[in-house]
Amino acid sequence: MSTPRRTFQSTGCGGLILAAANGYVLGHAPEEIRRLELQAKFLELPTRHVLDQISLEKGMKVLDIGTGSGDVAMLAAEYVGSIGQVIGLDRNSDVLVRARARAAHLSQVSFELGSLDGAERFGAFDLVMGRYVACFQEDDVAFLQRAASLVKPGGTVAFIEPAVAATREASQPTVALYDEMWNWVDKGFDAGGARVHMGNRCVQWFAQAGLGEPSLLYEMAIGGPSSSLVEWICLLVQSLAPALERAGLAEVEDFGFENLQTRLQEAVTAANSQIQAPPTVGAWARIGQA
Ligand SMILES: C[S@@+](CC[C@H](N)C(=O)[O-])C[C@H]1O[C@@H](n2cnc3c(N)ncnc32)[C@H](O)[C@@H]1O
């Protein structure tokens, strides 16, 4: 008999209710969707830089795997224009409701439920990409190979992944609470089976997938007391709390969610601290020749 699993839903960083989970460590509660959209703002520049380097152009066809609430798909739509096509794929239907509503004005963008298996039904792509999705795959090498197999000759496969292991001492001057939250984040991702350090090993990853040495770009967003990173990390810890609890690593009470964001905001402000987001690595390779 299977035991029902629990996730947390909450009203911001202020209170938690237990609900059912679906295997993906971060879940798709409304607060997690808000976190993704906050995150998309500080990942916009690194993502644009990758798209610029790839020379994504008007009329091209793009697959965004693990699209979430659609930010990467919408960005790609800007590059390919109304004569191009962008398909966003996600295996969660709730988040696609949000993505479809946000991109309703973009006729070149559509969202489909599913993963890479079966994606050949969409034909071949100039660019197959994903952001913060490969780190959640059990077999990231097979995932990359599958993504590359959907690319036209001369096209590109690209992933933008976190390099979280480099974010220890994530605040200067040090804010103990911010650094402690990164500890929870590390442990929570570990407990949930996600490899959020994988941005640090893209060369090995692409080589193992038979794609040769990738082009690489490393960037990191930083901010001060008014940065959205304060709210973002509170929401991240909240999304990971169920994994931490299931692994017996923490109890909800340990986090003090009822005033976590206020405490963190006050501490970062008092220290005039510069706080870091996870470093981000863009890695991409051309497939065959046109
Ligand atoms: C951290 S979110 C990133 C969302 C988006 N790429 C962004 O950067 O805002 C990861 C998303 O990938 C989806 N996902 C994870 N593994 C997937 C898979 N194998 N196929 C399709 N979607 C997947 C999850 O459901 C989740 O919505």
C-alpha cells in the first residue's frame, strides 16, 4: 500500500498547509510558480546572452523543455518573431495553465504537456533548449542525447543550469541566515534527488553525451537589501521544506516561516550585504552540419 506523500502549500513565507506531492522536488504550488517568475527575472540576462551567442534568428523553430510558467519560451519568441515557432513542453499540467495565460498574446508560442519522449511528433528544431531542468533528470546524459536527437543538422542544443555548489558564503558581509538558508537549499535538493551543482560539470556532461566540448557561459546575479533574491530564497526553502521533512532533515517549525522573509530582509538591510543568486552556466553545442 502506498503512503500518501505531502507537500506544503502556503500563504507566502507566512504559513504552511500540507498537501499531496508528485515526485518533482519543488512541486508546483502557487508560491513555487511565483518563485519561478522571480527567478526568471534574474535569469533573463544570462539566458539572453546564450540566445545571442547561439544567433537565434527570426523564423527559427525552438523547443523549450521543462518550460514551467513559460519564461524561456516567451524570451525565445522575441528572437524568432511572429514567423518563427516556439513549443514549450512540461510534464506538469498546472504550470502550463499559467504559461498559456501569460503567452496568450504570442501566436508563435504553444505549450504541450509531456517530456522529450514522443517529442519527435513536433518535427525537428533549430534549437532545443531547457533552463534549470536537466538537473532534475535521473539520467542527465540520456536526457541531453534525447534533446540533441530532436535538433536539425546545423542546429543547436543548449541548457542553462545552476551551479549551486559555488554559492557557499553567498553574502558579503556575511548574513548568517542567508548562508544558513543556502545550507537548507543544498540539503533539500540533495534529498529530492536534484543535482543543482551540474552547471559545474557541463564539459563532462556534453562529452558523455557524445556532443564534444560545449561553448560555455557563466554568470551570477547579485543584489542588495532591495533585491528580489530575499523573497526568492524564502520561497525556495519553502518549496524544498517537504523534501527536507521527508528526509528527516528538518521540521517545518525549524524554518520559522511565519516571519522568515522579514527576518532575512532585516538582516540583509542591517549588514548592507551583497547577496548572490546561484551561479548559472549556459552550455551549448551545434549538431552536425547544415
Ligand atoms: C525549475 S523549473 C524551470 C522552469 C523554466 N525552465 C524556467 O527556467 O523558468 C523545472 C520545470 O521542468 C519541468 N520538468 C522537469 N523534468 C521534466 C521532464 N523530464 N520533462 C518535462 N518537464 C520537466 C518541471 O515540471 C518544472 O516545471
